[in-house]
Amino acid sequence: MQAGGPSGDPGGEKPTIVLVHGAFADASSWNGVVERLQKNGYRVAAPANPLRGIPQDSTYLASFLKSVKGPIVLAGHSYGGEVISQAAVGNDNVKALVYINAIMPDVGESFSSLSAKFAPPELTTALKQVPFRNGDGTTGTDVYVQPDRLHTVFAADLPTSQTDVLAATQRPIALSAFTDKLTGAAWRNKPVYALVGKQDRAINPSLERFEAKRANARKTVEIDSSHVSLVSQPQAVKNLIVDAVEDYMRK
């Protein structure tokens, strides 16, 4: 996959922008952002995040990133923030990390241990666990958002006609993902950009601010959005990603 960028821009090779979705969602959650980036001439990829836990998901993403030729700006939403943090370790092609309403544990931390430092968000009371069995006989537990509460705790700034569809089509995340500990944190040595949703009820905004400060984010943007800023305010999300690209290109 060859990197590309806006036609007429000076400088060297343009990075490919890779977008990683979070829990209860799929890559289509990035559609509004992708459309805007493509309209400005950027090469974009939004691979599927398996949502099976940090070891599996970060390994899968790391293998995808190796298929991308040239520099990369890597963005993650929500749980996708954990995944990009570990997947980008040791990949010198990843030039910047963009965190959108994201989880950013350090090495040895899990989402559960990190979020325990702050008041629990409303989402924690709106989850349901569903046991499953695979064809090979292995079992596990998936986690969903209760459909009748998804609008309130996940996407309050979207119309109910839209959140009803999101509730019905949501993808579950493995219960183990909440306690998986990171073994690598690329934000320790790569440029970080962060977006905080001030009305986020799925991740405490105070946690998002703490993470950005701890990572010495080069830019932190706060907007009046729910957890799904990438859907409700795609222009603001696109702008922050472009800031990361342009900062890299100025080097």
C-alpha cells in the first residue's frame, strides 16, 4: 500500500492514515472521517479490529501495519487506543499516534486498573455479558451495551434513529479485554495527539485528560461530544488527524 496525500503539497512522502475502531463498533464508525480525509486527497485505511482482547488485536493490527508501505499516522478510538499503543511498538514507520476518546494504558496497566483512578462512567452500569461457545468447543464471554441504554451512555449527541441502528448492529468485545495488561506502550516514544469528548459517558473525560498529559501530547483538543465524536463531529476528528500529519510533514 503506497502512502499518498493532498496533491500539490510540498515535502516528502505523505503518510498513510490508519484508523482503528473501538468496542461495540466496526470500521464504518470512521466513515465521516474517512470521507473528509479522502476528499482532501489522503490515503486512508480502516482495518477491522477483532475485539478479542489486547494480545490478539494488537498482534493482528501489527501485522496489518507491516503491509503498509511508507510512513503511517495511526489513530485509535476508545478501546482502539489500547490496541494502537501496543501494535505500534517497534514499528518505525508509525510517525504519530492520535487518540480519540481513547484508552491509553501504560505497560502493565489494563483498562480496568487505569479507569479505577477516576469515577466510573455511566457505561459501566449499562453493559451485559453473554456467554458463547465456539465450534471447537472453547467458550468465553462477550460484552454488549444494553440496547435501550446505548443512546444515553454511548452516543447521546446522535439521533435515536441512528443509535437504535447502532444498538442493533453493535459488535461485542471479549470480557477479557477489560483486564488485559499492555506489554508495550508506543505513546512513550512517539508523538501523541488527543481528543477529549467533554460529554463522554463511556470513558471519564478526566481520564482522557490525564492520559493526554501523561503522554505529553503535542496537542489536546476538547470538544462538546459524546463518546462517538468520530461519528457526531467527524470534522473535528479529521482536523486533529491532519494536524498530526502536517506536523510530521514539516520535519
